[in-house]
Amino acid sequence: MNKKYKIALVIGSGMFATSMASVLANNFNLVIIKVRRDEIYQMFKAGENSAYLPGIKLPTNVIPALSWAEVDTLRGSSLSDIEIIVSGLPSAAIKEYFADYQGEISRYLKLNIPFVSLTKGIDPIDLKLSDDILFDYFNPYRDLITFLSGPSFAEEILQQQITLVSLAGRSNKTLTQVSNMLNTPFFKLFPTYDIKGVLLGGALKNVLAIAGGIIEELGYNHNTRAALITAGIADMLRFGVVFNARSESFYGFSGMGDLILTTTGNLSRNKIFGMEIARGENSEKNIQEILAKHHTVIEGYQTAKAAQLISERYDIKCKIFNGVYSVLYENANPTAVINNLMDFSSRVKTLF
């Protein structure tokens, strides 16, 4: 049966990129998912992403492409048959990837084809968010670039659980166009112009999710988690001031919504990472071993370093973020960090 749109192109084969391909499959006749490794290509050919989402069958109109030449073959003779591009690359990969393939992406953007970024993170070297990086590479097409973030476990999207997210961008026309292309009965986007607020919420909550995993593994329960979420939002708001983000964004889907999900849900990779750290000896060797055994990127690990550097540069009061950094990069004992966080009565009247 013909759908409303022709072809969508998804770049990346991780969990979230795969789940977005399944969403797009509801509205597009064909979804091309651009992968980089042959083993992943063969998995998609077999109808699932068994590396990251084993046992979950994908819609039959999600088709992999291993090369840009294969993308051209699948889409046919007209570039404009591709009506949307979605990038699911992790934050550590986007600079290198778009430096290499700037020309391939630009030829679509020249035709006013909208672009959606799913990246959640802050570059720990130059402290840039993904909008800064993408606008550097595709400056003439900034109004076509949007940023999606919110409480959305990939597995539950594939199960068609009701999911609400934020979509940030500069152009009302593009936001409306992308929302129409991605909206389904179970997946809804809420547009906003606050790009920085949406990106900060999506990135910083991963650090707090690591903290959530640590406290849970140490035996702390609902009271402590509620305190973490409340104090964490206060910390995030201070970062927002530095980046001129709107405070209301941190109380929305990409802020509080995503933070609640990742600190409470058992599917959170960052939370699981925090639990694994609290379980073993806290050392650089142990942390690197934990990172190495995960098939997926733990965005909160690099973002914790970026957040620490930003807090030092702008003198941001963010004791929870400082504490996570000290555990991840200075081998601090998690229990000692928590005790230090609680020893604030003699210094200030409030943690916030």
C-alpha cells in the first residue's frame, strides 16, 4: 500500500537510529538505513538489528545500504525521492563522519530536504553541542536542520509504546514538515525553537542517569532518586543559563521527561553503566573494561567530562555533575562522593 511519502534515509545503525527507521516505515514507502559494516548490513538484510535489538523484527520496507552508491541505486534516479534524512550517529562520530561525507549530505540539503539529528552529547574536546558542529558543516542549510530528543527507549518505540518527544529547530516550516513525516498514532513530536535547551537536556540527563545507576546499586531507593532528579534539574538549569536556553525546556520532554526515564527505567544504558561501576572496584582499568564490553556508546561518560570542563570555565555550581566526574575520571569512591554531597548544611542552606 502506498504511503504518504516516498523515501527516508537514516544514517547510522544503533538502537535509536533503528527505532526511528521503524517509525519512518509507517509513513514512507521505503526507509534506507545507511550502515558502515558488512555484518550489520547482513543483519538488516535478514530483517533485524540483532547486534543491538536481537529478536525484534523490523518492517519489511526498512532496507540497508552499505555504500553511498547503493543508496543511489535504492532511491532511483531522482535525489528528491529522498524526502528526509535522519542522523543517528553518536556524538563522538559526527565531526569525522560529516567531514568525510559533507558533499553527500549537502547535495540533498540543496534540494531543501529536511535533516533530523538524534545525537545526544557534548564534545569533550571543543565543548560543542551537535548544533554547533552541524551548523559548521552545513551553514547555508541551518533552517533545514532539526534536533530530536526526549524520553524514548528504542525497544519501546519498536513495540509501538506511546512516546512523546521534542523537536527543536530554527524554521517553523521545517518543524511542521518533519513533525508530519514522523508523527504516528504512537509517536508524537512537539516542536520548539529552543535548540540549546533540547540538546542540553538530552545530553546532561545521561550524566545524571549514571548517578542514578550508582545510587541504586549502592542500595538507595525512591527518596534518594527523587532527590537526585530534583537537584539534577536545578544543575541543568544552570547550564541552560550559560547557553541562553529557555528554562521551560528543562521541564519538558527532553529535560525532566528524559531524566525521569533514564534514572528509573531498566533499559537505560547510562544507568546500567553506573550500576556496573558501583558494583566493582573504581579504577580507570575497570571503567574502561566496562565501556569496552558494551556494544553501544555510553554517551554520559564523555558528556560528564565535557560538563566538568564547562562548569570550570563558567563557574557553574553543579555538585552532582562534579561528583559523577570525580567517580569516572578521578577514581573517587562513590560512597565518599555521596557523603560529601550530603555534607552541605554547614556551607549553604540549600543544595540548590
